[in-house]
Amino acid sequence: MQSIISVRQLTKQYASGYRALKDIDLDIRRGEIFALLGPNGAGKSTLINIICGIVNPSSGTVLADGHDIIADYRAARAKIGLVPQELSTDAFETVWATVNFSRGIFGKPKDHAHVEKVLRALSLWDKKDSKIFALSGGMKRRVMIAKALSHEPQILFLDEPTAGVDVELRRDMWEMVRGLRESGVTIILTTHYIEEAEEMADRIGVIRKGEIILVEEKHALMAKLGKKQLRLQLRQPLAAIPAALASPQLELSADGSELVYTFDAQAEQTGIADLLRRLGEYGIDFTDLQSSQSSLEEIFVNLVHADS
Ligand code: ADP
Ligand code: MG
């Protein structure tokens, strides 16, 4: 299947000289919810803002639904709705005027029925005649979402959509996102909350210091999380693991000097006691042992720590 967004060799060096993105390659699948997960300063907003045409890339290419975001800017941008991280709207306009105006910017003909539908879905209908400055922060954010949806985009970007929002808005937002996905809209959201990516996404990409360090199906990723490894340094190298001990969880290092046992740290039964007993039975002696988290777990622990 052709990807709806394809990013190739994308770099961004800000005028300050800071390299915020380094050779990013990324494909977003049509119709998926993709979560871009990374600590503050990782480059999430920079990447999104480049795709949306707000920040210029230093090098590389981006296609949005087949349109080059620079050579074919208007066509690319018309496909995209963006809810930016920072709130910014014309404070003295009404909700109704702002959202209808937004639609017009993208060259779409007036469609009051569509705008009404969007406002109702975001519980903004009874606020349609309010001036934006008079709204609460949560309501202002709903207006930003309504603006982003005003021109019926095929691709919706949500940059840190739930940072600082109340529980009710968060819940409404996820419901809306799921509804949009059902109607065929592709959704890319950024977050620095692992739980949020876990709840919402079909696939998760992790970005750190301007580099995408992994992209994976959420279910595959979650299955790998919470895994630990026990490494046993053997007194005598083994040529092979004895057949009676063979298990997908147990591996022998290439030089035969180390056994590596992978287990679920959250499980009631890790199987370690049983493993050690059986090694004893087979006369396999070890000189030392260490346990470590899987590399994926390390990545996530680092992410969480980098955030605090
Ligand atoms: P994130 O959204 O993941 O928190 P950003 O994309 O906002 O990260 O920022 C990535 C890095 O680029 C940060 O170190 C940030 O300070 C830097 N940066 C962002 N915008 C600018 C700018 N306009 N000029 C210089 N550096 C910037
Ligand atoms: Mg950001």
C-alpha cells in the first residue's frame, strides 16, 4: 500500500546552527493512527511543522498524499489539518466566523452544514457566537481542532493534543480521533506520554535527539516491553543448549560462553528458579550472572527520564 506521507532524508538545522532533525526517513500508512513519541526537545514539532509547511526543511523531501510539500505546497497543504502545540487564534472573532474562515483559506466552498457538524462533535455548538477570548483554555483548544477539521483534511496532525487539557477534553478528543479514523482520516499525533501512545496508536515511532530510533506496530512493541534478560557466564563453554533445556526463551551466545534467558518481568512465574535448578541437574555451572532490561525497555525508561 502506498504511504500517505513519505519523508526522505529530512534534515533541519535552525539558524542558531542547532540540528533539530537528522536524516529522517518515515512512512505513514493511509488510515492509521501514528504516535510520534519522544521527550521534550526531540524534534517532534519541528518534524510536524515541516510536513505542514510552517517550517522550511534544510534538506530532504516530503510527499503528502503524493504532493511535494514545497513544489506542490497548496495541494499538499489542502490535504492536511494541523492542531498546533501552541494555541493561536484571532481572539476577537467568534467561533463560527473563525472556523468558517479557516475553511475558506484552503479554497473550500462554504459548507455551513459541515462546520456545524464539526462544532457539534466538539461540544462547541452552543459557543458558536462567543468571541474566542471569552472561552476557557479547553474550549480554545476545541476551537483549534475545529479549525483543523474545517476543510475536511485527509491527514490530521495533533501536536501534543492532551498536554494540559482536562480529563473530559482528553476523552472527547480520543473519541473524535477514533471517529475520524473510522471515516478514513489518517492521524499523526505527538506525545511524550507512553500511556497515550499505547492507548491510541496503531503504530508508534520513537524520536530522540532529532533521530527516529524505532517505528513499530504498537502490539508488537508492547509485547516486547516488560521483558528482562538474565545472562549467565558459564564456567565451561557449551557447544549447544542441551535439547531438554531448549526453549524460545533461552539462547546461547555465539562463543558458547554465555546463556541468555529472556523473561517477562511482570509475570508471576519468571521461570528463573526452574531454569537454575535444571542447569544444576545438567551440570552446567556458571561463574556469574546479571539481569538487565531489554533494549526496548531501556529506550522507554530513558524517554521517561529525559522528560523529567
Ligand atoms: P519537541 O516538539 O519534540 O519538544 P521541537 O521540535 O520543538 O521538539 O524542538 C527540537 C529542538 O529544536 C529543541 O532543541 C529546540 O530548542 C530547537 N528549536 C525549536 N525551534 C527552534 C527555533 N526556531 N530556533 C532554534 N532552535 C529551535
Ligand atoms: Mg513540540
